[in-house]
Amino acid sequence: MTEFPPAASYSPAVQAKAPATKLQIAAWAAWDWGGAAFNAVMTTFIFTALYLTSDAFGGADHASAVLALALSLSGVAIALLAPVAGQRTDHSGRRKLWLGINTVIVALLTASCFFVQPQESYLLFGCLAIAAGHVFFELASVNYNAMLLQISTKTSIGRISGIGWAAGYVGGIVALLIVFIALIQPDVGVFGITAENGMTYRVVALFSAAWIILFSIPVMLAIPETAPDPAMPKVGFFQSYVELWRTVRRLAKTSPHTLFFLLASAIFRDGLAAIFTFGAVIAVGTFGFKTGDVLIFAIAGNVVAAAGALSAGFFDDRFGPKSVIVVSLLGLLASGTVLLFMEGKTVFWIFGLLLCLFVGPAQSSARTFIGRLAPAGREGELYGLYATTGRAVSFLAPSLFALFITVFGAQRWGIIGILLVLLAGLLLLLPVKPPALNS
């Protein structure tokens, strides 16, 4: 039975491997480019921020709280499904197949948001569609992240991970520009589409679904399917949870710092996700951003985030992922604290962009931290645990965000909830032993 390596060593999965071709790296990163339509356009800057949490759905405070609750429920589903999904694709050799299936489901759920009309009675449907999209996007990401170890080595994993995150941010820029120019800015958009009955934003959902599908095709063509592991017996769905428990017990004995990192990253990644989920919502509801302001900020923010993710790859391979994450979390806490206490659009522009700068490196290096520890043949299982631990506590930031809004009666105070989650993650990370940077 394969054992997990000590935290101080590199996984065999990222050692002694022929480098991937530039085409394979580009094809892999294209999936992140396409996923930006769900993350940037639908979840962060356009559909939820400008439409689903607008006055038509009961106002920003009410709609934000409902959205936060739906996302909390999606976290429970991810926590239950992600590790088993990763484990089963490791065993069956169907990593690419399930990446494709889950991506198509995300696209269909995104397209279903076209039916969300601007009435409060549609708020729950819209929030549940977005929340379900998060579930299947995370399941797809388990397999996508595991593919990183198919195309990287111990000297390139940080750089290639950074390329993937940067591709997602740049893809978000392009998608947002298309949406802004073709649909949001003009009174009459392409094909005569207007804002009547929310049609502008409803068509954005169809565009996003098509974008996701289009840019998921390259990875399906360029990256080979993994081979099944003949040493692994086939087990039923519920038996997979027994195998999962055995994995956790092995980790506790052979690599406890891997478990420590999974816990710490679960906390701070929930805070990172909350920044993206509620950042634009706060910009509109607290700092008075209008539609044009949000879109321009989104484009600028993605440029800054892409630069941060690319630089993270260099620093990750040179200094290690833990150093990158710690510096990023400190930067996020400082920037978020300023936003909590200061007013005005200029303040949000400056410190909101700083948030964007630090989010990308933290995300990219958290992914490579796990990649450096994952044993060959168990990449999906460990990334599944990575997803599960993240989502097992994913109720924290949304719930605290909603709680502080409810207690203090204003959206601004929800920032405290996000900051508390980031701080807890940082404190848990500090004692974790990082993987050694072997030459």
C-alpha cells in the first residue's frame, strides 16, 4: 500500500519526469481561462454583484445573506463528495473523463441562470444554481489540479501552477471586456438585447456557459488520460469513504504536517474565496460603485492578480510555497483592515487592487504545496482531500460575513468575518513544516 512521504521530501509525482510540451501546458491553462467565466463573470463581478444582489431581488443586504447561505450549503456537498471523487478517478484512470463531465455540468448550471428573472421570487433559484455550479466546479478542479503533476516537475511546478492561475485571470479580463462592450455598456447590445426584464444579465449567463465549454476543449485533446492502477481494487461508492479514512490515518502517522497544512489551507482558502465572492458585492453596496466602476475595477483587478500569480510561480520555485502564502496573507489582512475603516472609491481602488495582488500568489502556492507532497498514483485523492478540507469549513467566511451584516445592520461589517478567517488560517499555517526545496 502506497505511503505518503514525509513533509520534508518531494513527492515522486514531481520528480524525474520528462517536461511537458508548451502545447500541453497551454492546453491545461486554457481550462483555467475558460473557468474565469464562472468565477469572474458569474460569481464575482457581473451576475451576482450587479444582478442577483440588486434591488430587484430584495436589496443588497437580503440577497447577499441568501447567497451566502446557499454557498455554505454548497460547501457541505463539496466536503462530502470531493475526496471520494478524486480517489475514484485515481483508481479508475478516468481523470480526464470526469474533468469533462463536471465541466459540462458547470456550463449547464451557468446557462440555467438565463431563467432567473428580476423578481425576488427567483432569488433562491439563482442562488442555488450558482451554489450548485460551485459544487461541480470544485469537483472538476480536483481532477484539473491533479493534472498539474502530469505536466510539471519539482523545478517547474510553481511556475506552471502560476501560469494556470494567470491564465484564469487574463481569461476573466477578456470575458469581462466582451460582456461589457457587447452587452452591459450599450443601451442596445448585440442582437438587439436590452436591459428590459434583466435580459442583459441573463444573456451573460449564456455567454459564460459557451465560454466555459469552448476553452475546456484543448485540455481534453492535449493531455493524455491517466492509466488505471491495477493494484487498486475496485470499491463501491460508500466503501470509498472507508478507504478515505484509511488515507487520513496513514497521513496522521507518516506525514502529519500534510494534515496540518490541509487544515490551515482550508481556513485561509475559505477567506480567499470570500474575497472573490463578496468583493464586488461590497464595492457596490458599501463603496458606491456603479456598473461601469465594477467592470473597470474587475479588469484592472484581474491584470494585477495575473501579475501576482505569475510572480508567485518564480518565488514558489525559489523560496518555497509557504513563504509565498505567509507574505500574501499578511498583505491581505493589512489591505482588508484599511477597507473596513476607510471610506470612498479611491480607497477601494487602491486597497482592493492590493487584495487582488495577494490573492493569486496564495491560491497558486497552496496548490503547489499539495502537489509537492502528493504520492504518485494518489494525486487526485490528495487534491480531493484538499478540496474537502477547504469546503468542510467553507461555511465559515460566508456565515461570518452574513452574521456581522445581521448583527451590525450594514454590509461593511461583513468584512470583519472575512478578516477573521484569513487570520485564523495564517496562525494555523505558521507552525506547518514546508516541503524541502530539493535540487
